[in-house]
Amino acid sequence: MNGDAIVVGGGLAGLVAATRLAEAGADVTLYERRPEVGGRVRTETVDGFTLDRGFQVLFSSYPAVERELGADGLDDLDLQTFAPGATICRPGSRSTLGDPLRDPRAALPSLLNDEVSTSDKLRTLALRYDLANRDEEAFFAGPDEPIREYLRDWGFADDYVTNFVEPFYGGITLDRTLSTSKHVFEYTFRAMGRGSIGVPAAGMAALPAALADRAREAGVEVRTGEDAEAVRTAGQGRIPFRTGSADADGATVELADGSTREADAVVVAASPPEARRLTGVESVPTEGVPNVTGWYALPAGESFETGGRILLNAASESPNAVVPMSEVAPEYAPDDRALLAATFLGEESLDRGADALREDVRDALAAWFPEREFDGLETLDVHRIRFAQFAQPPGVHADLPDPDDPEGPVVLAGDYTEWSSIQGALESGRTAASAAAEYL
Ligand SMILES: Cc1cc2nc3c(=O)[nH]c(=O)nc-3n(C[C@H](O)[C@H](O)[C@H](O)COP(=O)(O)OP(=O)(O)OC[C@H]3O[C@@H](n4cnc5c(N)ncnc54)[C@H](O)[C@@H]3O)c2cc1C
């Protein structure tokens, strides 16, 4: 394949699209407006702690992860994994709900867990069996409904939904009301049964860093700190095209410094609102779901006795969950300190101050662990992310844009062409590269 391609945006989708085009022989330049690649998957270091930009996890069984990184690349991330299941917490009580098939040590406490009835435990196994052999492509097609109704249709009791599903899948979909599409539930539910959930030892940014290494090895020129102002096609006629070019249907990218770059194909892999602005494609979803993550330090020492599980708040929405990060990923904290993440959902949490959030976390921990005190809980940082995922109400996936929707040799890449996740973003990069290759 010959020809030049420009990729706008260095999130996961843009990095994959750029690599695949370069591997196929195109001359590729990627422009990322921020100083580093990764988009919504970033990591910072504060006082020796590793803080991801909003608590998030990698599912090892997402097929696109191994496809893009290879088995060795996935191993190199040195995933620090959570034990399957969760610890359900309420004032004065903590109980383990594990996955007896994947974590036999948790079988007995899970069986005895009275937050969830035996029939719902059996229903969970039946649901797993039902989804086990479904084709990958079939997950986001067909009739849809909110997660809450889907579980009711399956016969799950309200208690199970309230005590476990609300905080657990609320954390995955960033929507504790469970009004998100059942497709997201089904996909992630199966993924969890097939692999582990974890964070790379060096932080979530190790994932885009590995993808960027691959991109550079393939010959991609990765230019950070360069913002694309506009993308124009020949049909829009405002930009002079290369004289003598074999393909007069190219496209031009205007950068914020006023300069222009021409290419035979442009992949717009910017975040959804920006992708809509740049391409004018109205089916790009622009409604976002927020996430607030507070990061807290404690002196190291006492364990949270979760066996590496997330602490779910079954009694209140704030915080939705507390994650014993350094118990799962010791590399995230200096030796003498422990690191916790706490997640807060809903628009209201964006406006709450760091002190109020910390008090909620301290009060929750003190209620769940009455034998301990948490006055020393220290806020390291609070990440308020207005657009963490695009909103995924039932039916949304049927109306998402096709990569080829923009006019001319311009192609869309981003989670918003698939579903809002790392898997969706990586997969979209692959699909966009194939679509862009048609113009090269
Ligand atoms: C707090 C949080 C928790 C999450 N939890 C999970 C999880 O646990 N598991 C999971 O699978 N997914 C999770 N997600 C979702 C997942 O991170 C995203 O779906 C995925 O990273 C989207 O990647 P993307 O490449 O499509 O878009 P983005 O990551 O949005 O990348 C777009 C890139 O384009 C750049 N850009 C934008 N405009 C321009 C421009 N004009 N010029 C140049 N560059 C531009 C941006 O700076 C950005 O780098 C979470 C997200 C957040 C924020």
C-alpha cells in the first residue's frame, strides 16, 4: 500500500489505526493535542504513588488487547489482578462474593454469603452458561433494554441487584441506576468469566505506551502537543490540493498553529465531541458519563482483608466503591504507604469538594471496619472527568456511526463506533485502518 495517512488523536483507537496503516505500508503521521498519548487512559505520579486518571481496569480477555499487543506484549504489562468477585460492604458487615469456578478459595464464603440468595447464585451460573458460546459480533446487535430490566427478566431478586449489581456494574458502566444497555452488561459479564481484571504494574498508561512503541516501530511519526483545528476534503473545496497528485480526492488537516498537512486519507480518532466537530457526522454521540475518582493514602500495614477484591458500597452511593489499590498492585504505592481509590458516580459528584469526598470515604471505611479508625486518610488527588464514557442507553449501539460516514477520504475511529471501552476503542482502530486503506 502506498500513500500518506494522517491520524488525528492518540488515544487507543488512533494508536491502533496508525500502527495498522503503517504496517500495511502507508506513510503515517499521528497528531495528538496533549503532551502524551493515551487519551482517556493516562497515569500520573504523585508523591511516589501511581494514580491512573480515573480508576479503570484492563480485562485480560478482551480479544483486541492480545490481538494488538500479542501474548508477549500482554505479559509485558505485568497485570496485577483483582480476585474475581467483590466484597459487599455495609455498616458493620463485609461479605465475600467470589466466583467459585475461578477462585475455589472463595467458594465456601461465597456459598455462605447471605446478601445473595442461593437461587440467584445458580441463576448467575445459568447466565454465564447462556453467554458462553455467543459469537463476539452478536453482543451489540439485537433487541436491547436497560440492565435492570434484563436482570428482572432473568428472575434475579431485587436484593441481588441492589446489593451487588448496582455498585459492581455501576462501577463498570459508571451508571449505578443500571439504565445502561444490557449489551454492555452481557459483554463484560462474559469477559469476566473468561479472564482476569487488573492494572499494569506501571499503571494503565503502560497500555497506550506499549501501543505507541508498536506504532513507532511500524514507522508512525507520533507528534504530541499538536492540535488539529479542522479537517477538510476536496469536496469542500477550500484547500488547494497537491498539483499532479494521482488522487485529487485527498484531505487536509489544519493544525492549531495555522499550518496545513495534506494526506490521501485522514483518520479522525479524537474524542467523541471533538470528532463530531471535526467531521460534522451527527451520529457521533456527544453525551458523556462522568466519573470522579479520589486517590487516598494511608500508612501501610493492616490489610483490608479483601483478598484483593473491590469493596462495594451496598448501603450508599457515595463512594460507590473503594479499591485497595496497593494490595492488588503493590507497585502503585511506596513501601511505607497504602493506596486506595474511591469512585463516585453521577453528575452531582463533579461539583463536590475534595474534603467532602474524603469524609464520605472515611465514614464508609469506619462503618465497614468498625475496629479501625481512618482519620489519617490523606487525599492525594481527585480526578473529575466529565466525559469518561459516552452514554450508552438501550438502543444506542444500533445508531452509532460507521467509520466511513464522513465525506471523502476521512474515516472515524474511537470507542464511539463500537462501545465505550478499551476493547471498543482498540477494535475501532482496526476497523478504521481497513476503511482508510481503501483510499490509499
Ligand atoms: C475514569 C474512566 C474509567 C474507565 N473505565 C474503563 C474500564 O475499566 N474498562 C474499559 O474497558 N474502559 C474504561 N473506560 C473507557 C476507555 O478508557 C475509553 O473507552 C477508551 O480509552 C477510549 O479511547 P479512544 O481512543 O476511543 O478515545 P480517547 O481516549 O478519548 O482518545 C482521543 C484522543 O484524541 C485527542 N484529541 C482530541 N481532539 C484532538 C484534536 N483536535 N487534535 C489532536 N488530538 C485530539 C485527545 O487528546 C485524546 O488523546 C474508562 C474511561 C475513564 C475516563
